[in-house]
Amino acid sequence: MESSLSSLPKSPLVDANLLFDYLAWWFSAQADPPTPEPSLQRPSAPDLQEAFRWYLDRAKPIQTSPHVIAEIQGLAKSRLARYGERLASFWRFAQHELARLCLQEQLIKIVEMDADDLPSFGPTDTSLLALAARPGSLMLTDEGDLRDGCDER
């Protein structure tokens, strides 16, 4: 009989907002002393982050596109910049955590992107749509437009 854990979808694609929130939350939680990010404080966020980490630990390797990593830089600068050297510490933490999750970056070159999707979704989400269209792909996103784009394929 197959374990329910072994039937979890593996190697999910993770979008920029979810991946940044995950990294920023764990970075803040592991700081000494812990320094919660006000922008990440939502009801039940700790429970959701614990559950998300539990899943990612069992679903690795995780996948994304290099465009997502670039977008995370913009999110980190806008949300963590007020902390000065915390941005450097965040990226050191992020490198370690992404290595632990066996991150695989899948490049979709801009010249290979769907020309119909590019104006509507931009390069980051268009690259994720292309990756999500591959057989057996699972996209983790909290963006309605991206989710709808995946559903249409």
C-alpha cells in the first residue's frame, strides 16, 4: 500500500511571491533575536509557513526560473532595504536555504517565450507558464492571473 506522503506532488514550480515570502519569513524567524517582518504578518502565517516548509522539504527539488530569482531581489530590496546589511544577510540565508531545497532554475529565454503571453504576463510569469505547461508540472502560486493562465493550458 502506497503511503500518502509518497503521493505528494514532487518538484513543484514556485512563483516569486511565495518563494520570497517563504524565504523572508524563515530568515526573520531565524534571526537572533527573531525580527518579524511587518509586511509578512498575516493571520495564521506561522502555521501556513510551517506547512509550506514541511511540503517543500518533502517535494524537493523545487523549481523556478532565473526570472523569479531576479524578481525576489526587487522584493527583498523594497521590503528589507530599511535594514541595511540585512539584505546581504538575507541573500546568504537564501542561498543556503535554496541549496537545502535543491533548487533547480529552469531558463526560458525571452526570445523563446510565447509572444502572446509576454505582454500580458511579463517575462517572469511567462517563463513560469512555459515551465508549467510541461507534463507533470505543478505550479505553486498565490497570483490569480498566473493560476488562471496555468488552468487555460
